[in-house]
Amino acid sequence: MAQQRRAGSDSRCCTRQDPPLIWRDYVDDLHPSVVAMDRWLDGLVPFERFHQEGENAELMEAAAAGELWDSGDETARIKPIYSDPDVYELRRRALTKALRFYHAEPVELPTALVSLHRHIKSDSPSQQSEIDFAVERYRAGAGNGWRPRSSPPNNL
């Protein structure tokens, strides 16, 4: 039997959350695509950089508050991009760039969203490798409690 593909509206980001969900960062800040996005933002004039960073933060806040919806077209700000594990893509345009932010909603973290990866979209073959990397991040995080490698174990 074929696995049914989820809709963006199946995401926690599409159901009102009060209080908002908490973002847990599991992004590899040294990945070349993450570095490239950060360099692009850093290369903008200060006013524009602050504006774009604010727009990114606004998207993350809307997701955490459950204020997104899947319109089913190219304007959707959320889209499911992988099943088993479920990985979602948050999308936005920033000037001439298409920014993509991948996250997971693990069952074992019912009040959290796990940020896995981000990049500037270019073409389909390279975007698939970005998605594959996000899925690898999910699998690595699931095995270590979503702690970055540099984090010490919680001994509390």
C-alpha cells in the first residue's frame, strides 16, 4: 500500500498554539548552504539585512503560533517535503532569493518545532540534496535527543 502524502495543513504550524511552540535549533551552522545564506544576509546593507532578518523571524513566530496555512500553490508558506520522517519546508521570498527553512515536529517533542536546515533555493537537483540533508539531520537528532554535537549531556 502506498504511503499517503501529508498536507502542509497537517503541521502543528497550521493549528493555533497558545502558548506558541518552542523552536529547538538543530541546524548545522557550518554546512555550506547555511553559511551561504548567512553570508548573503550579512552582505546586505544594514537596513535591508535587519528587514530580511525580521521577516525570517516573523515567519518562525507565525509557525510557532500556528498561524500558517497550506494554500496548495506556490504562495504557500508551508509545504510537506518528506514523509517518514515528516519534514516540512517553510518558504519565503527575500528580494530575488527563495529562502527555504526545513523543520520537523517529532512526536516525542509535542510542544516543539525542530529547525533542521536552511538554504537559498537554486534548482531542483540541488534542492533535493538540501532536503536529503535535512532528513539526515532529523535522523541524527532523533538519535541524540536533538542536542547539537557540541552540547554536553544534561545531567540535571
